[in-house]
Amino acid sequence: MDRKGLSEVVTTLIIILLVLVAIGIVWVVVSNILSSGTQQIGLEQFSIDINFVKASINGNVVTLTVKRAAGAGNVTGVKFIISDGSNSEEFTKTGNINELDTKTFTVTTTLNPVDIKSASVVPIFVRNGEDTFGDLTDTYTFAGGSSGNGVPVCGNAACESGETEMSCPADCISGGAVCGNSQCESGETTMNCPSDCGIGACVPACTGSNTCVNGICVPPGCTESRTDAQVCSDAGAVCGTVQNICGEFVSCDAPVGGCTVLQQCIANQCQALVFIPGTVYSVWPTGVAIYLDSEDLPTDNIYSGYYAKFLAPSQESECLLVDDYILPQPPQQTRVIIKLQATQTSVAAGDSVRLWPTFASCSA
């Protein structure tokens, strides 16, 4: 082989080596880009949903109540965006928000409260060990006030747009009535002014020297001569409370006996408590089991405040408070979902459960 042939071979090898080096450099760059992209995409971004329950403005303080829907992800806080249409302010609030949790936050804005139009919420969740801002999940639009923006101000002597006799009797009750003066005046009702006309108010108003005591007009120096047991007996009450002639409340539980733990007092009579039976279909998260669903629980019941008692052979022996619930929305969802107030339970799929309205009845 002559020198010219050797030179061509060397040149070819050098070209091949340079191509391989170039391919390696390009692969490192592309690999970093792909790795960065996959870190920015996570299930949490699509499964976390936080929505407004209600919001209100009092001066420069904005109160915001939000609820998290069911869905995977570790939410460590939220970011609120308050806007008047032209300017906006952002507020970050930290604190874990678990599935089905409802939490209330307050922020102090420098925007003119009359001009505030909306509030938006952005979840903050953990991804790859770091707090990450998600996408905006909900926006609350405030009702228009007298200027067409912001919210009406109750108590400014003007019945503004969005205010009614029910929501703001101080501004909207006609006829000169004053809600809060202990007189049930013309235009006031038990609905729009319960402080004057509700339970405990005297309708019509007491006259002369008589005073209103828990809804009863009584003369000065009123004295009840009967014992508490006699007052209850005369009223036909075996439980709860009744009033004597002086308007004072008398408990009938002690003098008469009251109800057992498996009874409830309705209209001063003891009636048996009724439990709601069901069967656990599944539980989650695995090893924690504070959520359960059931196919046979009634789909039109209010379960908050009930206590769950799991029957043998269930490994869970405690009466657990129902912290929250979701009723089914057919056809996508057909089972009642219940969240128990606990950090961990021994509830399992197939357990029989009874939901009692009180802790005493659950524990009996």
C-alpha cells in the first residue's frame, strides 16, 4: 500500500470518528431536553382540582373558601389571584389540602374593594420533591355593586344590586323598620330579620311594662310556682326543653328521665334512632383506608356528622366520624364516597357498616 492509499484510509477513519463524536454530542443535548420535559409533566397536573365554595369582601379583606375534589397529588398550598380587570395581586397560602378538604383563607388586598371583579385559585403540589405551581383550576366572579363593579356593601343605607331583604335587611327593608332594635316592625319577618322576629322575639311587640323573655311577654317580677317536673308534665314533655310562664327554659331530661342513647328527642318525645346500613365496596389509599365507597348506601342522604360502626368480622372496632362525603353522579359514578375522620383505619372491602346519627348510639 502506498502513502496515498494510507492517507485516504486515515482520512476516512477521522471522518467516521468525528461523525460519532457529533452524534454523541447531539444525543446528550436531546436527552437533557427530553428529561427536562418529562419532569415538567406529571399526573398531579391533571388530577388536582380545587374549586371555590364561596368568597366575600369586607373592606380590604377578601375571604376565600375552597374545596379540593378527589384526585391524586400532594397539595401543599394554593395561590390566589385577585383582579379588578386592570390590575391583579397574587397571594400564596401554604398548608396541606387533602382530598375533599374544605379550607378558608383570608388575604388583604391593596386594590379598591369596590372594583374587585374576580378571584382565581392555582394549586401548589409536590413534584420531584419540590413545590410546583399547577394550572388555574377555578375563578370566582363577584357580584356587581352600585358602580357596576365589585360587591355591594351591606350597611351603607343603600339597597344596591345584589342585596335583598334577605341578604341585607339593614339596607333593603322598607317602611322605616330597623333590623336589630328588638322590635318586629312592619316589613320585618322571621326570614329577613331573625334577630327581631325570629325565635326568642315577641310578635307582636310587648306593651306596657311587660318584657320579652325568649318570645314570651312577661310582667315585671314574674315567678313560676311549679317545679320543673310539673312544668314538663303539664306540657306533656318527656325530654328536651319547655318554657315556664316566665319564659324561662326548663330541661325535662333530668326530672322526667329523658331518652336513652338509642333514642332521640323530637317534639319533646323520645323516638328510636335509626341507623343506615351498607357494605363497603372498596377503600383507599392502600394501608390507610380513610376513604370508602358503597353501592347500597342511600344516594339522597346527608352523611356529614354520622358515625360509622363496622360489624364483625371487620378489623375496625372504633366509631369513626364521617368527615365528608360525595353523592354519586350517574352514569359515571354510582357509589357513595365517604371520608372518615382518621389518620388510618382497618376498614376493608366487604365490611358491613352501620351509620348512626350520634356517637352515643354508635358506641352502644
